[in-house]
Amino acid sequence: SGGGAHNEAELGHRTEIEGPGAEARAPLTQHLEVRMATVVAGTYERFVFGYQLDGLPGSSGGGGGAPEVVRSFTLDAHLSSCKSVAAQGGFIASGGADDLIRVWHHNPDGALADIGTLSGHEGNVSCVQFHGSDPTREPTRLVSGSVDGNIIIWSVGQWDALKTMKAHRGGVHALSVHRSGLVAMSAGADSHIAMWDMKKGRVAHKTKLKTKPELLAFTPSGNSYASVAGTRLTITSAETGIVSGVFDAPKRVMCMAQAGDDTLACLGLEGGDVFGYDSRAPPTKPAFTITKAHPTRVKCMVFPVDDAERGPVMGGPGGGPVCLVTGSSEGTVRLWDLRAVGASGGAAARARDMGVDDARDEPLAEATGGGRFTCMAVMPTQLPKTVAEAIGAEKDRDPAEMKKKRKEMKLRQAEKARARASATQDARPPQQKQRQQKQKPKQQPKQQKHKQKRVGKTDDDDDGFEVVAGDDDADEPPRVAKTAGSTKKRKVKEASGVGEDGPLVLRKAGFKTGQKSGGGGVGGKSYEEIATAARRKGSGVKKSKPSRGFGKPSRD
């Protein structure tokens, strides 16, 4: 729509405020006033897609046009399929089948910063979740669970692994952190639901179910938690453990979403339908139904949020949210207005009652061309106020001052590197130091003579002046003298003097000649053997060859 295009053109644009006698820049960018939601979805094809939702029903933000879903970014996240995603306060995290966690930061103007990769799991990262004490601020922790059975708590900013907890045998299927951050819950392949004390980093309570739980999440208030196993949804009190509601869906449940109060839960089914259950209503009567939301199974869903303080826009069926976003295996993301379906279902439900089997409800907007979606998360497009103010203050700084600070930082880094190098040199073993000290006297005169030749100094001019090899000269190879051959011959003559039985050719240090213990000959032969061979050669006597074995008898 025209309003959405207008907002995209103004992203990152700074306004000028004119005052009496002075001009000042606005500390905040204009995009902070735009209210939109960003949906992040992971796929089987290893990619992570981002979608921008504008014109949400019941929302006061946006461009004021018709609702639309537009793809905003694509990330090549993992080596294999993406298993889980999380988004909060501008941060995006994805866990993949390559045992890694990728982290990015997303700005409202569309810029993406690749923060890095977290490695600590030894299996598919099946679930990730950010946590912060205040939803209007940046998160402080990232919690991840894997099929290796471990849960790791990461610090946001430093990205250190603060704690690793052994959770479930066979792997962690789902986890949820309480809004207070004091406790968390996890569901595993061992059919257990565990409650964790996040301060002590250990299990506080464990419950075994008859079937393996596949989905788990705290309710918005944190007083209860919802778990899904197969086709059954169970809502249990987190304090007493009393079951407050049980609902049986017509088909297998693939995904779940909650928002608002604790009474409403939305389920995406394998056949493509979406059901909403109200704990105050009879178990057999759903709060709303979206008929054939997707041709195939509904793999992921979220309630869109364009304002972190307010949360999702309420006023839908059962007093729940107004909008819902769903994703499926055919690569389509759809935006729904739940007020159009109601408790008795939409037009498709009424058409089915009249015998039309292929009837389906129509979404407000959709985006096609994605991959086979596996997971989904949502966050407001605008950054938290504290973060936005910090970014605005950073942009208002003097460029010369920032350049000076960067230069000072580089100098400090260089000093630290030199200090580490000197500390490493002092920490060398004593044997290595002794070798270098022995080699220095041999090399130092050559370097000094070489430097004196090159500079052209005489003995009279050097009166008390000492030539020291500098850093630039230490790396240069020493020059080879032209009389190297004569020097070598002179050394050979000195080594093989008259009356000595030394080797005829000098051998390099460390070369083993293989001499026998009886003499000082070369090549493994004694002096007597060498002299005998010389006499035989002079007299023409040939040495008899040794027999190579039994041959054929001679006929002579």
C-alpha cells in the first residue's frame, strides 16, 4: 500500500528541529514513531526469513493502509535445517540441526548485524528463548535446549555460557522461562516435565506423564503452564499441580500460541485447521475455528505484537487477541482477523455445514515464496526506548571525537599485544633460553661486521661507539662472503693435518657416520680396510665376490 511504502522511505531519516538562536538534531530517529511487527520464521532449507506486518487491525500505529505482510530480510543461517527461533528487543537467535546457535541484531531501518555463533550443544538445538526482566528493554539471557539433553544459559551481550544443566535423557523437546526469571520448565523425550530453579541451576520438581510432551509454555500470567502431547492440550497450575483444563483436538497438534489472559490457547493442527480453546467454556466447544488456514499442516503461529508495553491488541474471541499469524509447510505466511471467525467459525465453517467440503476462510494478507517453515517468533519492529535513545546519542557524537577514541583504543590494543608477547617470551622453558643464548655470540659478530661494512665506518671513527642490530636489520639474512670456497678448503686442510687419520671430507654437525667401534675410518670402514682396498686397486687384484647361495653344479 501507499502508506507502507511511505514508511519504508522514511526509515532512518533524521528530522531537523529549529529553535530560537540554535539548531539541534533530534535525539531520536523518526522510525521510532512507526508501529509495526517483525515476524521471524525458520525453515527446513536452513534459511531464516523476516516479515514485516503493517496495518494490523485494531492497532494505532503503522501507515494507516490495508494490512500487508512483506518479506523484509533473508538469512543463510545454518548448514542444515533451522529448528527454533527467538526474537526480543531487536535480537534474533536461531538454533539449527548443525548444533549451533546464530545471533543477529535487527534495526527498524532494516539493517542486520551478524553478532556471531554460539557452540556448546552436541545435538540439534530444538528450542531457544530470550528473557529479560522488562519487555520494553533488551533481554539479558538466552536459554537453549538440545537433543543432547542439556539446557544452556547464555549471557546476552558477552555471550558466555553461564550454566549448563543436564535436563532430559533423549533430548529436550520444549522449554519456557517464567516472566520473573526465577524458574523455568522443560519437557523431554523421557516423558518428564521438569521445573528448574534458575538461581541455583538445578531441578526443583519433576513430573512424569503417560505420553511424551511435545509442546510446553507458561501462560501469560505465569500461574499455570500448558502442555501438548499428541492431540491433547492440558493446562496445569504451576503452584499446586492441579489440572484446570483438558482439551482434545480432532487431529495432531503441531504448534501452540498464547497471549492475553490464561483462558485462551490457540492450536495449529496437522490437517491445516486452527482451533482456539477457552478454559471457561466446555471442552468440546472451541472458542473459534479457522477452517483450512493452510492446505497442509500448520507448523507455526504467533500473536503479532507491535508495542512491547501494550502487547498484542485484545478484543478477539473470548477476550483474546485480534490478530493471528500462521505459517505452514508450503511456504506461506498468513495474517488473520480472529473477529471474522468468531465462536461459530467463519464463512467456511457455515459452508461446510451446508455440504461444501472445499470451503476455507480467507486471510487478511499473506506472503508466499518462503521455505518449509518449522518455527516462528515475533517482536515489535521498533527498538526499546532505552536502546533507541542510546543509538540516537551515539549518532549525535562528533565524528572527530569518535575517530580520536578509536585511535586510542587501537593504541591500547597494540600495547596489550606487546605485553602478551613479552610475557610469553619470559615464560619460555630454560632449555630454549640457553640454546638462544649460545647462538647469539656466534651470530652477533657477523651482524656487527656486516653493519659496519654497510655503513662504511672505520675503527678510528667508532671511538667508543657500539653497533647494535636493530629491529629492521635483525630480519635481514647475513651476506655470503665471496671467499667462501677458499675458507672451506682452509678448514679442510686444518682438520686433516699430517699424521692424522681424520675424515677426508668434513661432515655437518649432527650427522652420524656409522663408524665401527674399532677405528676412525669413514663410511663404516676402518683405516686398514681402506688401505687394503687401495693396494688391491694398485696391483690389479680383484676382490672375490661372496657366494649368493647354492647354485647349479658345474659340468666340469
